[in-house]
Amino acid sequence: MIDLTKPFLEKGEKVICFGDSLTAGEGSYVKYLQALLPDNTVVNAGRGGDKTPWALTRFQQDVIDQEPDALFIFLGANDAAIGRGCWADEPIVTPEAFRCNLVWMAHLCHLKGIKKISIATPFGLEGAAYEAHGNIIAPYYLAAREAADAMGAYSVPLDSLFFKLRGNAPLSECVVTRDGTHPHAPIYEDIAKAIVKAWNM
């Protein structure tokens, strides 16, 4: 079992960041994470619009085959929204399905000797995304935490960061995101710092 009180990474280790559009973009937290961890290799394996069922279909190629020392999983916003609104014609990914998919990703890594896993909670929805769906994402925060606990993974509470940065503003207002889902550019640095803190780095 991994000692979660120790630093997540050792010098020279490679970590893959596996996620959706919050990971994929050139200006995402991955850039800042690499700057904060100059002795490590940080790989961007994000894909815009990804949800955990679809992410599993590329997991072998984008994670396992790359032989990383560690994996950081940051998914969930799209899992929560799928089957609703503009995505109403796609199957819903329930919080339990989301949790199981995260557990399965960690298990696949363990089978290949990749023991260092970190799972983030989704970041949060506000503005138009919140107005369209309501507080649909809250159960997914808990599901991510449960998956991390079940697999002995480092948990990164990015939902807590989301609400800390928002202060007392109503969720109907965009405060930390530009469109209700994607953070303003400077917020990505805050996300990277929160990840490093959770990793005891």
C-alpha cells in the first residue's frame, strides 16, 4: 500500500495527466504543473469532451503503453452533464458508474505495476452550466473521493478549490470560469498548486 503521507513523485519520475478539456488545452494546469515539478516529466493526455466510459477506450494507448511511473486522473464534469441538455441523446453516466470507471482505471494501472495513482474531484459548474443543469455534479465529487479511497490513491479536492475561489458568489454567476466549465487562464495555476499540495510535493 502506498504511504499517502509521502511525496507522490520521486525525482525523475514521469506522471501522465489523464483528463478532458480542462487537461487538454495548451494553457491548462499541465503547463504549470511541469513548471512546479522541474525534476519530473509531466505528460498531457487530455482529450476535449471526454467522459470516463470513452476515456477507458483510449486508456491502454494513452496511459498503459506509455509506461508512466504515476497517473493523475481528472475527469467528471462531462460525466455529470452527459444525458442532459445538449447531450440528452447520450447515455447518462451515473455517479456510481463514474466511481467504478475510476476504480477500473486505477486497477488496470496496478495490474501493470503502476502503483502511484492520484484522482481529482471534478472542478465544478457555475453560470450557464449551473443554470442549465442545477447542482448535478455534487454526487460526482463524492464518487471521486470514494474511488481514491478504495484504490489507495492520492485524492486532490479540486471541488474545494472551486468553492474557495468563488467565495460567496451565487452559482448562477461565472466567477472562476469563462463559460461555466472552463477556468479563466490564471485559475489553471491555482489548480496546479492545489495538485502539488495534495501530492505532498
